Amino acid sequence: MDELQRWFETVRRRLAIGDDALPADARDRLLDLTRDVAHDVARPAAPLTAFLVGLAVGAGRPLEDAVETVRRLAAEWNTTQPESAS
């Protein structure tokens, strides 16, 4: 088991979250999303975005829908934001 998986399992158990809470394919999609957000928006935005996606999923939004919505937003971010004044 790699370090990421060991960490995830330890935190999941410590927070009393069921072992089916985040299947491996969903984990991989979330990791890809945070990578994209870190690259396209800003590194500190990645964990906060993951938290917001978790809140959306907890409120009933399907994970795949939440992830795809945010990935599209991140991909468009630099092209839709006004240039900062210099």
C-alpha cells in the first residue's frame, strides 16, 4: 500500500467514515481535479475546491457532475478572468 493510500485509510478510519465513501476511481478523479485546479487556478485553491466538492456531494450532487463542473470552470478560468491592473 502506498503512502497516499495509507494516509487516506488512516484519516478515513479516524473520522469514522465508511470504507465505501470514496472508491478508487472516484479518488483518482478527485486527485486529477485538484491537480487541474492547482495548475489552472492556484495551488491553494486545490484543497479548498476539494472541500467544496465534498460539500456538494454531501448535499446530494453526484460526484462525477461536481468534478466535471469544476474541471470545466478551472479550464476556463484564465480565459474568463479580467487582466489584473498593473
